[in-house]
Amino acid sequence: MNTVPITKYGAELLKEELQRLKSKERPAVINAISEARAQGDLSENAEYDAAKEKQSFIEGRIADLEGKLGAAQIIDPALLDAEGRVVFASTVDLEDLESGQKVTYQIVGEDEADLKELKISVTSPISRALIGKYAGDVVEVNAPSGPREYEILEVRYI
């Protein structure tokens, strides 16, 4: 089985969601199914059908989360010692050489990626260009809008 890298924070979020699904949502949907069943004829019971559909979604999500956590290689960025190199879970300060705009990204697993939180997937074009580089290096990224050059200002493990 292949391991999938995930940050410690990302793993905690998945564990919290799994716990919530198992302890709150699963019992609630089981209760809703019981109540709908008590109403009689199941063949025309929309509440029963909706509850069964929700149960199917919850069970699928639980299985998905358990699979992801089972295959996870949890990486704590604070424990990394990559000697200033850009690696998975590192936080990188960049400057766009054309516009002068500065931005900070953390390189995370696919499930954690959220551009609003400045977390980019390890499989994204910018991450692939950054991995293995050091502060002071200039990288060219083949972005959807065309090639862009960034200077790596700082690499942190936080």
C-alpha cells in the first residue's frame, strides 16, 4: 500500500471529521431511519429514502477517511531538518520577479490544499518547481497563465 504524505495539522483535521461522523452524524442518521421506518409504508417514504441516502454518504466518507489515515505518512514540519531546502510541509516565502508581489505558501498533501489558506498541493506545478530548491534560488513555474519566475526568499519549517 502506498503511503500518502499529510501534515500533522491535516491529519488532525481528518481525525476530527472522522470522530464527528462516527459519534454524532452516524447515530443521528440511524435515529432518523428508525423514525422514518416507524411511519409505515417505506415504498413512498421520502424521509426514509433521504435518511438512507445520507447514511450511505456518511458510511462512504468514514471508509474514505479511514483509508486516508491508514495510508498517511504524517509529517510534522516543526521536526523537519531539511537544511533550508524546500520539502513537503515547508512554508516558502516567494517574490514574483515580474510584479514584485510577495506570497507565502505551505506545501501540503492533496486533501489539505486550500488556496484561500495559502496551502498548495505537493502535486501542483509551483510545488513541483520549488521542491529541492533553497532560499535565493529562482524558479520558473509553468502556470496556466504562462511561465512565471519566482525568487525563493525564505524556507521555514513551522
